[in-house]
Amino acid sequence: IRELVNVLNAGALEIPIKHDPVSEFSISPLLGADVQEKGLLAIKIAAIGVLVFMAGYYLFAGLVADMCLVLNLILVMGTMALIQATFTLPGLAGIVLTIGMAVDANVLIFERIREERAKGSSLRMAIHNGFSRAFTTIVDANVTTLIVAVVLYIIGTDQVRGFAVTLFIGIVMSMFTALYFGRLVFDIFERKRWLKRLKMLSIIGTTNLDFLGKQKVCIFGSLTLIVAGMVSLAVRGEENLDIDFRGGTMVTFEFVEPQPLEEVRADLEKQLGTSITLEKLTLADETQLGPGRRYRLRTTEEDVDEVRHRVAAAFPNRELLKVTMEFGEVQPIPKQDVSDGSKKRTGFEGGHQVTLKFSHELTVAVVTDQIEKKLKALGEKYPEPEALIEITGTAGSGLTAGERTVKKFSEMLLQARPEVAPEDLKAVLSEMQAEMAETPLFEEVNKFAKAVGTEMQEAALLAILFSLVAIIGYIWFRFQRVTFGLAAVIALVHDVLAALGLVAMASFLAGTTIGNWLELVDFKINLPMIAAFLTIIGYSLNDTIVVFDRIREVRGKNPALTPEMVNTSVNQTLSRTLLTSLTTLIVVTILYFLGGEGIHGFAFCLVIGVIVGTYSSIYIASPSLLWLMNRPGSESAQAAARAKKAAAI
């Protein structure tokens, strides 16, 4: 990176590039392995839960859905491997969410088949009509989610892009497995006469509820929730935002012995102020109750070194885990032992070398950066230290790590050019040794400059707005009326505002008895949460389109839309709506409680998004559509008036 910076600065750039990055991210192998383990555990439990539920409720059809789900996962994994995509933590969350959303297509088909059988159709005709009539709804509902995935990929960071890629692939594969593979299995079993009857459980059954009769109560409740949420957001102010959007540093440090959370927070607030966020981290084999050893700190201080020193100063009576360094004698470099790296950067012959040993594995870049800073601090003697030293790892996990893994070493070889005096090199290493013994080890560092945070805010807002515009356009095209798109967006805005408000309100409950029971923490809005909000938009729209499609079918060529038509449509799709929401809620709840700290806020947004999205598709979107189509001066109202006048004549 430093060589690239120097090359660019040597060119025609009007403004020099800074050596210090405006954003930085690293995570320790230990935390990375724990995150992976928790993510895979969530996937396994979610998959098993959905498989058992579908087989138990839909019986044979449920087993077909299970086959589709397993094939879907295989195809997703295979496609990810084929395109050499990297699994990020949000990417694993995308797979978990895909499990829940993949069931939706099967539920739509099975409920259609149930309706056809109730009308007296033969099994073959019921299967044919069930798949045919569900096809358009499935495609429309999933295309809107694909729009969200594309927007996420365009504007997101690498982690968010991982989620977008898995979501996109998962949705495409779920449509293929449900509409093609599922249909193939049904046709084979029916034509071979292996399937003569198709039994399914029916918990919900046929309903005749007056949903529109409760719209005033629901609108009042929604407005109350949104206003309370907006007040909570206003009270918290910038505390709602993570360092992604306001600039700052996130670090993870570890104590030698477990320490109580509240005492650790009190000590840190003395050094960094009260505008910090602290959370306890636990590995899979550690208890989540009581004191903890690992903590993640978020602060608006952007200087990582300053944060390091303040964290060290905050705990004079608590021993932090530190990296110690030992180094051998500074010796001349033998000609035959010049490192491979020096072949590209000649001039190390006649220089000196020394072996460095560390108590914990570190990256070469971290050690190189520290030594370069010390050399530069010696004054004009070494104006460009990056060209004077070369460090290579000689022992540690980095030697066997894959190409995409951050390589870390417990032993390194430092080589210096002849221009670096041996006594200066020894002095630098001695100073670094003493400093490392006094400062804590940061297993994880995430730094964002304030300018980057502002850009992230703009990108996030543009992503949400662009998604809403694209969705309105697509629904307008598919339903041939802009009112359908506007009604859907009213519900989506309701969902996003409700989710934002609930995030702020949940943060006030963090640390209370209820908050601890529900595992609520001081949630911060970051890029993964923006991904969750966009996913809420896609999921809620999925529900809404299913209801709108049935409204269009029930309405037929009637120029007017009546409350009876809306109630009939919502009642006919109620079973599908609740079943899909239940399976998805099972999945995201498992993700919330078992997915680990890295996606805790992300999963929380999905949990409330599923609940609020299901509610809004019934009580917000449908009444909004009825009002928009029947308001004075609307096209539908005018057409209905003309039809009524013609009938009177």
C-alpha cells in the first residue's frame, strides 16, 4: 500500500495522498473463527427448524419443499464457489435469510393448490393451476427483492456486498427450485400414480375477518409508534449512528482476567467521555453471563494510537492482554540470506538483520508501520523509512494461510539497508519493545474518518431512495397503475420509520432486566443495518405484492375497488402471509439469538422488520390502496361514476 501511495504521489496528483488510511478494518483469527462458528450454527438450526415445520404442516408437499430448500442451499454454495465469492458475516446472514424467504414460493404454490382442490379440481389440474397462478406472483415478489440486492451491491462495502451477493443468488435459486424442480417432482409422482391424494394441515383455515373495519385503530397505533420512535431518535441524536456514519474507531481488547461490564465502562468513560459504546464479546465455549474478558469499544476518537493509549491509561488496576516482543542481536546480512522481498527492492546487501519474536501473532504490516514511525521520529536522518526496511514472517499461521486470509506471524525477520545504523535500529526496537509492553493488544480495529462517514450517510440515503423509486416503477409497470406503487411505498416508509424508531427505543432498554432478557444492546445504525432496512423493504414488499396480486384478481374488470374486495383478498391470502412470516421469523430469531455479536443489530432489524412488514401488508398497504383508488378525482373513482351512471340509464 505504501509503495502504491508513493508511486501515486510521484505522478501528477495535485493533492498528495496521505499514508494514514481514512478507513481501516482488521479482525483477529480467534474472533473470526468464533463468528464463523456462530454463523454456521445459526444456519444449521434455522435450516432444521424450517425443514421440520414444512414437513410437519404440508406433509408430502412439505417434503418436496424441503428437497427444494436443500437443493437451493447446494446451488447457492456451488455458485458462490464458482464465482469465487468470499463469505462475509453478513453473507452468512444472507444465506440464513434466504432459507426463510425460499419457503415463501413453496407456500404460495401449496396454498393455491389447496384452493384449487377446495373448488373440486382434480389433483392433476390443481397442481397445474397452482403452479401457473402462483408463477406471476412469485416472480413479481422476488424481482423487487432482487432490485434491493442490486442496489446494496452497488453502494455497499465489501461486507454488505457479500450479503447482497448471497441474497441475489439465493432468491434466483429459490425461484428455480420452487417453480421448476418442485413442479417436476409433483408431475413425476402424480403421473406415476405414486401420489393420489394431497393432504395438508390447515391451522388457519378459511377466514372472513373485517380487516378494514379496524383501520382507524391500526392507523392510530402506527402513528403513535412512529412518533415515539422519532422522538427517541431525536433524543439520542448522533448517538444513533455508528462510526460508519459519524467517524471514529472501534477496537476490541482483552483482559487477562474477566472483568464486570459496568466497571469497565466506568473506567473508559473517565478517559474517553460518556459518548462511547461498550459490548462484551464471548466465544462459543464461554458463558454469556457474568464478567467478560473481551470487550468491543466504539468511540468518536479517530486516532487509533490515541485510543490505544487512553484504553491503557483507563485500567491501572486491571491487567490488559498485551503483546510482548523479544529481539536478538543485530547482525550483518549474509549475501546468500537476502530475503525474497529484497530482490524487488535491491540495496539490502551490506545491511543488517534481526529476528523478532512476539507473544501473539501479528501482521507484517502492523510491525512494519510501527518501526517506520520510530525511524521517522529520529528526524531528517531517515525521511523515507518505508524504503529502508523489509520484514518477512518466519513462523506462525501466515505460512499456511490461504490467499484471502490476513497472514499473521509470531516470528519475523527484519532486514535494513546499510543506510540504517545498527545502533539506531537497536534503539528503535528497544523503544518499540517497551511501548508494546505498556499498550494493549487490539484484536480488532475498525476506523472511519468523519469525511468517510458523511459519504456513507449520503450513500445510504441514496440507496433507500433509489430502491423506493425503482420499486414504484416496477410495480407501476406490472400492475399498470401508479396507485399500486404509491400504496406499496406508503407501507414501506411506515416499515422503515417503525424499524428506525424501535432500534432507538430498544437502545434505551439496554442494560435493564427486560433488555438483558431480550438481549438488547445499545444498537447503532451502521452499514449492515442499512442492508437490513433495505431487506425489510424487499420482504415487506413481497408480502404486499401477494395481497395486491389477489386484489387485482378479485377485482377483475370492475372499475371500482370496494372494501369487500380488499377484505376478501386479504382473507384469501392470510394463510400464506402468516405461514411465510412464521417461517421467516423463526429463521431471523435464531439468527438474532445465536448469530453472534457481529450481526446482532442486523438480525434485530430483521426480526422487527418481519413483524412490522407482515402487519403493514394487511393493515397499511391495503387501506392505502383503497383510499388512493377511491379518492375524489382519481381515475378509478371517475370510472366507477361513469359505470354507475351508465347502469342507471
